[in-house]
Amino acid sequence: MERGEGSITKIQNIPKFLPYGSELQFFTFNETPWFSFYADDDKTWVYEWDGTKFDDKMPIMEAAQSIKAINLNNTLYLILSFYDDTAAKIYKWSAVRFFPTSDFQLPSDKDNLDHTFTYNNEQFFVFFNTSGSIPEQGETFEIDRWNGNNLEKVYAGTTNSFMSNSFSYGGKQFVAFQDQSEEGIYESIYEWKDNQLHAYQTVFITNDLSEYMVPKYFTINGNPFLIELRNYFDMATISFYEWESNEQKDASLSDVICSLNVLAGNQCDYQSDDDVVEMKDVLHLLSEISR
């Protein structure tokens, strides 16, 4: 294997041990990289990039299972959530350390901030109930909007998941929930519009309930992709999904066969046929069949 130009050089060791379940949370504030985690010393540590290395700040004297950083009114806050009966807490950065604050209130019964997204220059926050297990009627969640002074609820619902993610494409904002049922695990994608979630697409991830990680969305040349890592005993599989618009376009013959199978109520089996047909002909054929 030929060596390309450049190399990766270790610049720093951080002598902390992360217990099982602790994850590095990366974020930026004032264009400066930061990251946080909880360590085996039962403290939450936060590091800031000083230009040459990551400098640790005075630790928060408790370990939180979920650490989320948000920027409100150009002020850095950390929301610490706990998977027991302990209420979530808000910490504020004061240039030298984080300290507890009551600058704003969190939802009373949905304290676990899952993720945030920005749409039309407004900040939105997805909160999940911290029950620790999904009840039979579904997990409750809400989406709050920052009104400049506090969080206000704009949407509430239930889902078979307590994990979500967001991405934007083509001027649209999407919110995705990874749901699970007896049939398997799937990604439910909704478009966020007019403070409502509108069903958009379902992506079937796997047909077993093995351990899995939350899918991540990323972009290449402006086009969104989905990556999903699934663990199964001593093996791990990584799957990539490419976003396709719902505009009419050419399709392969296998797409046509798949559509006909679904229309007939059968399973969509993979067909290795790359002959291209025009989508308008497919739509005409489907309309004839559905009469």
C-alpha cells in the first residue's frame, strides 16, 4: 500500500478512563472545538481547544449519562441528564468554569434533551421522557422552540423510540426517529414544517432486535447520507443509505419489479437488472393496474 501525502500525528493524551456507556460529546462554541464526557471518577469533564491542545476546565462534580451543549443568546450551556429519578440540570459557562443556573426552565416531565436543530433561523429542541424503557403506548416526546427568553412547547407526540436525529436538504428540515417493533428496527423520517411533523419516508434498517447504534446523518457534496452501525454478538455491520428525492426520474427495471410486488402485497425481492426505464412509463403502468 502506497503512503499518501501527509500523516496523522498524535498531539495529546488525556489520562481519563471512560466507563461503559460514556460517550464523547463534541461541539463548537464561538468557532472553537470543545468536547465533554463523564469519567470513572464520577465527574463530568469538559475540554476546550486552545489552538495547540485541548485544555480541561474545572470539572462538574457529578457524572451525567447524557451531556448536551447548547448556545443560547451567545452563552454556552450544558444540559446534564440522568437515567434515574434525578432531575436534569442546567450548567452555564462563566469564562472559568460551569456552574448551576436557572436562566431558563426545562420541560418538567421530559428532561432528557435528545438533540437540537435550527430551522428558519429558529432553534428547536427534542426532549424525551426519561423513563428508561418504552411503555406499551409509546414513548412521549416534545419539541420546544427557543423564544429568546425560554423554551416553549410547539409539538408533542409519542413514538416507539427514545432516540432521534435531524438533517436538512433542499431547504427542508427532517426529523428522524429510530423505531422498533416485533418486525424489526426502522427509521421513520418526518418533514418539520409549520411546527408539525409530517410523515415522509420509512427506511427499514434490520429485521432483528440486536444491539444497535443511533444512525448518523452526514453530507457529501451537499447530498445527505445515512450511516448505521449494528452489533450482533461478536460481529458488527455498517450500512450506508443515500438520500433520494421524491421527484420523478429514471428507474431500473428492478425498481419496477419491486413496485409491482409491493402493489400486489408481496415482499420486495432484490432483482439484479440494471436496464433503465422511464419513470413516466412506470407510473402509467401502475395506474393501469390499480384501476
